[in-house]
Amino acid sequence: MAPKGKVGTKGKKQIYEENTATLKFYTRVILGANAIFAAVNLLLFYSSSTFWTWTLLVFALAVYGASYRSMSAMAKPTFTPDGALLDGGIDLNMEQGMAEHLKDVILLTAIVQVVSTISMYFWYLWLLAPTRAIYLLWVNFLGPWFTAETPTANEEVNDKKQRRQERRQMKRF
């Protein structure tokens, strides 16, 4: 059963604290995935590391950097000159927000990076990210735009007929 009443809102301080905890968590995820990848591919199997191993590591670092910087810029708090919290930033834990997609990209990259220690073919799983982006683009923007009905002259005629009928009804009363 759904709770009754108004949905509670978060205060500035709570958003600030949750954003700090969220950024700390994703820092640990990034560092952990890179540590595992480096330990396996660059320390244990250094002799079998190829150009692609290094290239994909740089790609993962670029994805992590862009996603994390975007999230931290969104969560940047604003303080008054005396040090009081003025704004906690955008809530990173908000559902269906841009931060949710950035967190998904970080998690997908971390999972792919760790699993790729088994086989380099697991990097193909990263193609799920552009596939999801295209899906969201279609569902939210392109699909409704292509399937929207165009206004026609029939609607203008129907509007005129409706107004005429309303006038007739007003005359009867």
C-alpha cells in the first residue's frame, strides 16, 4: 500500500551529505576496478599485455574521469562567506536524473574492466552503453517526435463546429 500524504523532501544538508557519500563510493569503485585490472593484466600477465590492453585501460580511465567530473560538478555545494551551506548541489541520488545515467556508466565500465581480466572479448559488453543511450534518445525524444500527429485542417473545422454547437446550446438556456 502506498504511503499517504505528501512525499518528503530532502534538505540541503542531507543532499550535501548524501552526495559526498555517493562520490566517495564511486571513487572506491573506480579505484577498486583499476587496482584489479592493473594487478591482473599489468603485473601478473605483463608479458602478454598488448597494445589493446593499454588502450582499453586509457579508454576506461577517460570514461571514469568524464563521468566522475560531471557528477562532482553537479554535486558542487555552495557556501556563504561565513561557511554556512547555501546550496547542497543537485541530488545525485534522484531517480531518472542525469546522475543516475552517469553512475550506470561508471558501474558498467567497472564491471567490464574487471571481467575483462578473464578475456578481452568482454570489452564488447561496453557497447551496451551506446545502445542504452540510443534507446533513451528514441523513447524520450525521437519516437514521440516522429509519431506525433500533425495538425490538419480537419481540426480547425472541428473547432469551428464545436464552437457553433456551444453557441447553440447557450442560446437554448
